[in-house]
Amino acid sequence: MSEVDTLKEIRMVDLKTQYENIKTEIDEAIQNVIDNTAFINGPQVKTFADNLASYLHVNHVVPCANGTDALQIALMALDLQPGDEVITVPYSFISTAEVTNLLKLKPVFVEINKATYTIDVSKIEAAITEKTKCVIPVHLFGQPADMEPLMEIAKKHNLYVVEDTAQALGAEYRFSDGTTKSVGTIGNIGTTSFFPSKVLGCYGDGGALITNDVELAETSKMICHHGSKVKYYHKIVGVNSRLDTIQAAILDVKLKYLDKYYKARIKVAHYYDEALKDIEQIELPCKVAYGNHIFHQYSLTIKENRDELKEFLQNENIPTMIYFPVPFHLQDAFQQYGYKMGDFPISEYLAEHTLSLPIHTEMDEEQLGFISEKVKEFFK
């Protein structure tokens, strides 16, 4: 029997094996919710929120229905008004620009850094106008954005900072004085997603807001619950956005394993780094001095023949992903803002040259060796 015949199926994310490894705890947590029948706002929701706040060393975690809702609720809690401008990146998942649009705010795009995939802080000030009220840095692929200089700019111009932490929850940012903070806890408010493929993922949809500001926390809670603190009494106009109790119970179990999951992903990334470092046609993921990359994705820049490599690997039963193939400024949904091809050349280049390899907590060296050898084989 050949090596390929004995190789465990390679997946981008192996949620089944992850579940099997903690099955007893997960099943018990779910059964407890069913037995108590508190399916909405059950005690497990508060327990999970408190435990996550403790893990992140932040004062408040406000659970909600998903990461997109978290972004919208954050902007609503800041009381931004129609026409206010929000600076963010053109290369990410659509939620950041989408919720800005839905609230009749104006997204203003700032180019990303080619090495880190995060906002190029040196370009922010040139995009600030008298209408600018907020900056949304995205901690993409597990890599923290450079928050210290960004916060200095925000303070100088009296801007809010909403951190999109959906792909980097638990990553830490290191300040120039040596202190560290979890991403999502540095700006005015952070947001995250518990989509199943995230490092901390539930078995459906889920999200949360993260803040040290008690007023923002209380306002966010009201917005999540139809604008009310007391049922049927509505102080403001809100939405219906709740993390259901079963998902909270699942997340509370998985939170105990979060450090283990990060270490597993970093180990996978290190294996890839060593195996692929001599291939001239590939740029490996950058690891910055100011933070730790937790590798929600392992994304390579393929200098040429990206699509051909993807097809070659697919034929070898190796899944890969092209995330964000069209930057926001070229999406039909945002043509009203007048952006055009060439406005953000780095984002455009990475959209055409980035390829993400399988990475998850359950990968073994046999799988990693097979993937790496096939990548090297393509470039021989």
C-alpha cells in the first residue's frame, strides 16, 4: 500500500476530528443546555462571556449572533451618523465595508502592507478628512495590525478605533515598552466571530464585542437586545442579535483548549516555513516583531502561476483557498465611491497571488510532508 493510500484525508479545516477529541465534554455541555431548556440567554452565555473576558484580560465581552453583527453593533454603539467616514482596508472579508454601508456611513479605503496583509499605518493620515470618525483595522489571517502607531494617529485626530479581530482572537500585540495586550482590547471596542472555522469556533454562528469601556459595553448590550435593558422598555433602537445558549456552552468548552489550538497552528506554520523556505517563487508569511501570528490561515504569496499551483494541488487531493479574490474597491457593491483598478495596487496584487494552504489543529506530519513535497514538486 502506498503512502497516498494510507494518508488521512486532507481538509482545510478538520472540525470532525477536533470534535471527536473533545466529544465527551462537548456532548455533556450541549445536553446540559437541553436538560435545562434555557435556549436563549441561558446561564452558559454569561459564563462564557466572563471566561473569555478573563482570558483576554478585558473588562467586558458582549456576545452576539455573529461577527458581522458585532461590527454593526460596534459602529451603532459609537453613535456614528450618516455621512461620517470610516477608514478601513480594501482587502479582507466584506463585513467591514458592508456594515459601514448599511449604516449609511462612507467607507474610505487605505492600502495594506504587502508583507503583513494588515493596514499600512503610514497611509492613514492622508485619508483623514473632517468627516472621518473611525478606523477599523483588520487583524488578518491571524496577524496583528500595527496598533501602537495607529492608536497615536487616532488620538491625535480624535478618532474611534474598532478592531476587527475575527481572524486573530487571542493574538497579542507587543508595545514598544515591552507590554502586551490581546488584539481586540486595544482600541475603543473590538469585534470577533465564532464561525466554525475560526480558531475559537462554535457549531453555528456566533460573535462578540470586546471593550474596557463600561458605557460602550452597556450600549452594545442594549443594541443586541432590541435597544432595551428591561424587556419591553426600549431606550434606543437596536437589533436582535444573540449568541444562543448551546453555542455559548460549546465555546466555553473550546476556550479551555484555545492555547493548545494556537500552539498546534503555529507548529504547522513552522513546518511549512522550513519545508518551503527555499522555493524562490514563494513568499512565506511575515512574522512581525510587534506581535504573534496565530495562523488562522497560512497564506503564501505565489509570484507566478498561482492558479496553476492550485489546480495541481487539487488534482493531488490537497485543498487550498483563494481568500478575497476581488478587493472591495473593485466590487460591484462599492462602485458608487468612484474607486478604480490601480487605486490599491498591493491589494490587487495579493488578490491575484495569494494562496492559503490547509492549516488546522489536527494536522499530522504525514499530511504536512505530503503537501510540502507536492508544492516543491510543482516548482521544480
